[in-house]
Amino acid sequence: MSGTRLITVTGGKVQLQTCGLYAGHRVPILNAHHICPESWWLAAGKPVATPFKSLCPNCHESVHTAIDGILDGWDVTSLPPRCVVLARQAFTIAADFGLTPAPTL
Ligand SMILES: [Zn+2]
Ligand SMILES: [Zn+2]
């Protein structure tokens, strides 16, 4: 699960940032998440062509848990619903581009 850490400092002051899934999640560091995991593109030998979403660290972990859970047939209903929706988009993109989903954690 790779992802660039995004920090914003304005005038020497650390700014809280808003999670791309839940506006109530205000955090100092956002993770740039590949909606369709980078590892799936690399495994297929294709250029990475996924959109990104900026997520708080908790949502980021939840999305990857959901991706792996959907892959393994787990019940993921305990996870935040928007994280599960975003995880499902990974499989849609993978199908569109002929990628093979694999565990991401
Ligand atoms: Zn990610
Ligand atoms: Zn969040």
C-alpha cells in the first residue's frame, strides 16, 4: 500500500486537511491513494492510469482492508460505507483495464 503523504504548512503553521471521503475527518497528513492499486498495474506490465483520492490515514487503511476483504469474500459491512464504495471502484477499473486484483496489504 504505497501512497504519498501530503502535509500543508502555511506561514509556518501546520494546517489540518479534510479527508476526501468524510468532511468531519480533519487531519495533519493526508495519503494520496491510488483508487485502483498501483501494484495491479505493475503486475500487468501496464502504465499506472488510475485516478487518486486524498484520504485520512484511517480511511486509507479501511479502503485497503475493504479491497482485500472483497477479494477474499469477507463481510466488510463493519467498515465505513464510503471506504467500501471506493474499494469497489478499484475492481471496476481493474475489470475495464484487464488487471488482476491481488491483496494490497
Ligand atoms: Zn492506497
Ligand atoms: Zn477519513
